Amino acid sequence: MLDRTDTKALQREAFRRDVIAGLSKVGKTLPARWLYDDRGSELFEEITRAPEYYPTRTETAILTDNAQAIAGLFGERAVVLEYGAGAGIKTEIVLAALARPRLYVPIDISGDFLKTSAERIRTRFPGLAVEPVTADFTEDFELPGDLPKPGRGAGRRGGFFPGSTIGNLDRGEATAFLKRVGRHVGPDGVAVIGCDLKKDIATLVAAYDDAVGVTAAFNLNILRRINRELSADIPVDDFVHEARWNAESSAIEMHLVAKAPVQFAIDGREFRLDRGETIHTENSRKYDVDSLSALAEAAGWRIETLWTDERKLFAVMGLVVR
Ligand code: AVJ
């Protein structure tokens, strides 16, 4: 029996469902969220240090260089809602710059991850109230009713979503996400969102196919995870990592390409791939100023400030509700 309070078992069942559904389609896919088990998260950390992967260090520099302006957007006594359990140093840069923040609310689906990062923030900012919320922010959810409302000791509410994770969402999902943030922060709310920018294809592809092969290991790990958690027998060595630019969707796509005809079983179901057939594991959309404005407007926001680096590699949007 599935215990409804056992989130680990529920996650395992959701994983099995998604894997079987994705691999049963004609164009095989696996949802990108499943790339991040413990090993996947470790490998992603390594990616952020790869010389070709410019987003993390560029965004961190943008936040550092503009911390005062960002703090100005949030205003005094802000209630900060972070979508994702905490982006480590980026969160700290913003919180450290704020004027007497009222409350920090990290939101994440993983309760364990939330606990650890909430503890880290409490240690680093002893005077700051922290109220973690366990929720899947890619779907609609209500904030706890007892969060301080603007006025009476609390300032504005501001959403924070760094990392260009918004790039994993398609246009409809990204619009729905920004509308959700708008509902959470209310009419006087603001948001600070990190987005990767369109640039020459060679730079983009290299960032998602680094020379050392960390990104390849990260992508292939999803197959190892299926073998580990769903007792499957996927011949992982028969697959290679590929990063592709899709001009139509303005996205880098990660694929796992079968080097030979492959067959394997999961849960007694047989799956086959022809040589050259792929499993599409991630989209990472790249924006320009016009597409960012259009996205913001469609979701009820206006770009108040767009902070970028000198080489225009990455952008941080400062949004206000229209
Ligand atoms: C964590 C989704 C922002 O799209 O750049 C990095 C994930 N995938 N290298 C990105 C990722 C391959 C990353 N995000």
C-alpha cells in the first residue's frame, strides 16, 4: 500500500509514471525535473563551475554589482518569496543587501532540501524570520494564510527566481508561472527573475556540452537513476549526450542519443530505440529583450529594470505588477 504521507514513495511512483509515459511516446522524452536526484544535483553543482557554463558566474556577478538597486526594488521590510529552496550564494547576496527584510519564504517540493537551506539562511542571517513552504511551484498553490500582509510592519512582497530555471518552462508554462507569482505578491508586488540570453550558437552549445564531460555525465545520470530506482536494465554505455540548438523554440535541447539499436525493460514493459533515435531530456530557453518584455506583459508584469553583464550573456529582470 502507498502511504500518502510517504513523500519518497509518492515521488518514486510519480517518477515511474513519468518515465513509462515519456519513453512510450513516438519522440521519446523524460521530464527535466528528474535529472536532479542526489547525484544529479551534485553533477549540476559541478556544471556551474565548468569554464564553458557562463550562466551561474555571470548571474552572480550581475546580482553583486546591482545588489543596491535590487534592494531598492524590494524596498524596506520586504517579504521575499524564493521559488526553489535557495540558490546558495545568490540568495545570500540579495538578502544581505535588503533593508530590514521582514521574512524569507523559500518554496520547494523537496522537504529535505528546504530544511537544509532554511537552516543555512537562519545561521547566516540570525535576525531574519524564515518560513519554508513545501510546494511544487510549477503548479498552482496557495501561500500559508498567516504570511504578513503589506502594511503593519511588513513591506512589499517580492518573488525571487534566479538561475534561469524559467528557461526550462515552455511559453505557456512560463506565463502561468509569472501569473502565479503575481497572485502571490499582490498588486504592489515585485519580482526578480534570472534569464539566459540568446547568443551565438557555439557559445550556447559549449555551455551544455563542456569539454570535461560533466554535462554529459549529468544527462546520462537520468538513465542510471532509472536503473537504480526502477530496477531497469538500460545499457547506459549505448547512449551519448548531445546538446542541440533549436532555433524555432529558441532553446538548447539536451538529448540522449542511442549509438546502436537498444532495447531494455522497465516493469516488464519492453522499450526499443533505433540507432540514432534520441530521448529528449531538457529544454533551456534563451530570451532576448523583446521576448522577455512580451513574456512579462503577457503575465501582467512590466520590466522596470533589466540588469545585464557587459557581454549581454545573461539578464536579471526587475519586474513590477502592471
Ligand atoms: C538549472 C535549468 C538553469 O538550463 O542551464 C545546465 C540546467 N542543464 N546544464 C540550465 C542545465 C545542463 C540549467 N538550469
